[in-house]
Amino acid sequence: MRGWARRAVTYQVADDFAYAVNCHCSNCRRTTGSAFKPLAGIPSEKIGIVDGAESVMIYGDAAAPYIHCRICGSLLYAIVKDGTYAHVTMGTLVDTPSIRPTHHVFVASKAEWYEITDDLPQYAESD
């Protein structure tokens, strides 16, 4: 599967995601500028930049970097869980993944103006 931001940065990721959630934490809301971030988790060795490395901007530290496009600022993915997993921002995927979000997390800190209207399970914090 491919993902990109303004075609300046292209990453390759296996369609072998372990989980997918809709995260409502304040960090995810702020990095996407939206009510929540749909993300899919995958072992970090299954994702990598294949084109446009010069347009990558990295925030955070070496143990938990956030990989952004330098041109548009889009968050492509973040390395989490002590470097073992990547949380891929599903909106940056070009190809349709086989996984769909299965639940909502950090609902206790969701945007007050947003109402969750689907039937997916909701967790106040992480699952």
C-alpha cells in the first residue's frame, strides 16, 4: 500500500495492520485539525519512506518520532510503543486498507462539539 502527502513524500506500508481505532485525544485532534484521527497500527519494520525523504519533517525524539510532510505539514505516521509500532494516519493512505477502525479511544477528552454517531465501542481512555 502507498501513502503520501501532496505527492512530495511517499511511504510504503504492508496491508497487514494489527488494529485500527478512532483516537479522540487532544494530541491527535490537534495534529489533524479534526475531531479525531483514524489510525492503523502496524509493526514499525513494515513501513518506510520510499520517495521524497528530503521533504520529510520529523518532530519528537528519536524514540518516538512523528513523521510529517515538510511541504504541507501532514502527519503521515508516528512511531510508538518504544519504537515497535507505527500509527499510520489513515487519511494519508492512497490505497484502501483491508482494516477499518473497530472502536473509539480517549473519548473522555473528545471535542465537546463533536457527537459520535456510530455504534463502535467507546473507551474513556485507551483500550
